[in-house]
Amino acid sequence: MTSFLKAGTPPAPGFVRGWQATKGHPCAVVGELVVRGEPKYGYQQPDWADHAYRYRVPDGSWVWVAEPYPNRDGSLVYQAEFEADKAKLEAAGYDVRIDQAEARHNPGETLPIVITRRPE
């Protein structure tokens, strides 16, 4: 399940590959989703959310992470879609940030996008 991680990079605690597409989670907020992976293991996510996974933190809440590779200029391949989805997520009560400390797939080469739910 963690084969897409760079060798020697430990998965985050409570690591689960892909994101849920259920109500109250980022995929349900952003809408336009694509199926990634083989049908047996496929999961839905936005186009910009390559190498997506999620994990739980001690308080029981989820952290969603995507690690797409950037263009040569450092921008996202689906920058416009990401910006539109980021606005939707923030309006729905999520924080969205790029945080290199979260890199697990290929640290230093990907842009780790981290999504957390703001406390209510």
C-alpha cells in the first residue's frame, strides 16, 4: 500500500492511500474528481492531487496530503484548478497550505499540499 513512497521514507502515522469521497471531506467539496490507479485500488481525487494520502492525528481528525510534481517553473500542473478548489475548500472550513515538512512521496521534488479542517 505504501509502495509509491520514496524508499526509506516512513508513512505518516495512520497512513491511508487516497482520499475519501464522502460528505464532509475535501473530495466532496471540490466536486470534479478523476479516478487514479488501477480499478482494484482506484480512488477519486482532484486532478492536481497526485500521490494523495491521508492520516489521522491524535485528536481523531484527518489530514489530507497530495504531492504533485511541479512544472519546471515551480507551479502546479493544474494550477488554475488548484486555486479554484483551494478557494472552495477554504470557504468550506479547511486550511490549505504547501508544507515541505509533510513530504513523504519524494521529499524535495514534490509540492506537498496539506489540507486540514479548521476547528468549529
